[in-house]
Amino acid sequence: MLKHLLPRSLLGRTVMIIVTPVVLLQVIVGVVFFDRHLESVSQKLARGVINDITYVQRGLKRQSDPDALAAYLFDASRQLDLNFAWHPDERLALRPLPRTFSLAENTFIETLQAGLAAPFTLEAQPEVKTYVLRLALADGVFEVRVPYYRARAGFAGLLVLWTVGSSLLLLAIAIAFLRNQVRPIRKLADAADRFGKGQEVDDFKPAGAAEIRQAAVAFLRMRDRIHRQIRQRTEMLAGVSHDLRTPLTRMKLALAMLGESAEVAEMKADVEDMERMIEGYLAFARGVDGESAVPTDVAALLHEVVADAQREGAEVALSVEGPLEGLLRPQSLKRCLANLVDNARKYARHIRVTAVGRDGSIEVTVDDDGPGIPADEREAVFRPFHRLDSSRNPETGGVGLGLAIARDTARIQGGDITLGDAPDGGLRATVRLPV
């Protein structure tokens, strides 16, 4: 369950690794500050207000002259930064004290309840940032206007703003730097994907942190080794093919000079089989080496393949849906598709080729009405030199490399070939290629 909740990208997980400690730190700081420090400060401020009110309240009894009382309250208001007023002969209508979501304000009210002996009411006036405190005394109402900064810590909101603001700023800077660190990884993944599809990656250069550069250098070395191995294999098979053609040519000349007989005809057929086998070996070894991937119109290639098959006498129907273009190797892809159509032509009377664009890929299906291939043999036919003598006519020629070369060609371009049942009961060959 936890894996499904975590981000899937490296950037998201790295940001989470950074954000989680920051959030935990903010929570711890908030709990410690608001639960202890802020409450302690608010209590001290409230006790100071209580002491000032108690001191001035005691002085009221010593002021019998109204003018002296007014002067006393004015002087006390100026010295204590509170606003005092005396309303004799008034009676105070008590009402419940307010309760808010502010921890500092609730602490202020609770401290007043514990420190003031007389009943009182409290009214907040946010527009002037003042509390109006009225105490019910024996001979009147003692009113005190308390500014917010005398009653509660005024820097809590500013502290939260600075804390959250600085955290967001640091997070934005961290994300910007992390994006730069993740970008080389994405480029490496893109280069590996393009190389797997048979495209050139000459524009890729190692970048980023030391570990990412190390992985990029390892990828480039792997690419060079693969190219070198393919080139060596091709050169070796080409050399073997060239060396074998020379004695085969001499044998053909010698057979031509022997005249016509049944034994000579059989030997000529053997020589032709050997030539076909050599060409098959060379084609399998060569694969798509030497051809670069370019923007390719698959629909145009299919029209050419179908036209060639129709000239050979095959009944082929073609259906193309929408534009089908991709970065592919056209000549090798044409050979792959032609191989599948030719394979169907040998064993079926009717062939249907369909091409559609689906889920970011190109899908080409070749259906025939032939005998098909048993389900348990459909993977085996892709092995080099594997022939189905029990299901296909063994006298149709070939050395068992056609489907192996076709799948190898498709996979080098980032696609694949699978076999299934055709709607008409024959074989369906499906080629999927990346767009």
C-alpha cells in the first residue's frame, strides 16, 4: 500500500525526501513554540496586565475628588499603556467569555480568570486591535482597554510567515537543482531507448553528477562494443560467404561441362541449396547493420510490398487506417514485411494485410487462409534454422531463417512480431513498431 502512495519518479521521491524532514521540523517547532513558548509569553503578558489593573484599581479608593480621579486615571493610562475609565453607579451585565481558536487569546482569558477577583466581561475589537475589559466592582464598573500587544505575543504570525516562507523558498530552490540533476538521467534513458530501437545516439554526451556520468560512459562503451561485435560478425560471415562462393563457382563450371544427366542435375540442385544457405546465413548475420533510422511512411512501404507480391501472382488485400509514420529503418523493415507476405503466399491462397496506429505504435497484421502453425510451435519457428516439416510443405525451400530474420529486424527497431490465429483459420503475423 505504501508503494502505491509514494511518487514513482526520482524527482518526486527526492523532493519527498527533502520535504518530509522539513515538514516534521516545522511541526516540532510549531508544537514546541506554540504549546510552550507562546503560551508562557502570553501568560506573562496577561499577568502584567492583571498587576497593572490591580494596582490602579486599589488607587481608586484613595481618590475622593472627581478631578483628582480623572487626573489619576489619565496618568495611569499614559504610564502603563492602558486606557482606564471609571463608571460609578453602573451595573455590569455578565455574559459568557469568548472562546476562539487562538491559543494566545485563550491563554489570556484563562489567566484573567485566575488572576482577577472581580467578575468581568471581555470584548475583542479587532478593528482597533483592542480588548475591552469591564470589571464589576461594588460601587461601579471599572473599564480597561487593553491593546493586543499588551495581551498576547504579537510575533507569532510573523514567525509562522517567515518559517513557512523560507521553507517554500528553500524547497523551490531544491526542486530547481534537483531537476537539473534528474535531467541527465532522463537523457540517458532516452538514449538507451533510442539505441534499443536501432536509432543513432551520436548526440548523447555524459553529463550530471559523477555517478550519472559513470553510467553514461558505461552505456557508450556498451554501445561501441555492440556495434563492434555486429560489425565483426558481418565481416566474418561476408568473408566466409566470399570464400565459399569461389569453390561453388568452380563446382558449377565443372558440372556444366559434364553434360546432362540425373546425377548432374541432383548435384546442381545441391549446389543451389548451398548458395541459398550461404545467402541465408549472411542475411541473418548482417541484420540491419549499416542502415540508419529515418522518418518512414509505413503505408507507402506496405503498398510497395503488396504490389511486389501481386506481381508474383499472390492475392493480397491491403487496408491502411490513418497516417503511419515513425523513425524506422525502411529497407530492413520492407524486407521484414515482404518476408511475412512471401511466407504467407507460399502456404495460402488469400492474404490480407492491415495496418493501424494504436496506443503510440504502428500495428501491421498479415492474415492468411493457410494451414497455420500449431500454438505450441509458434515461438519455436522464430529460432534460427528451425523448420516445421510436419505442418508446412518441406519442398518449398528455405533454410529456416525467414521468421528469425524478420523478428530480429523488428526487435532491433524497438518492435516485435507475434503469431496467432487468423479470422479465416490460417496464421496471423502481427508486427508492432514504435512511432
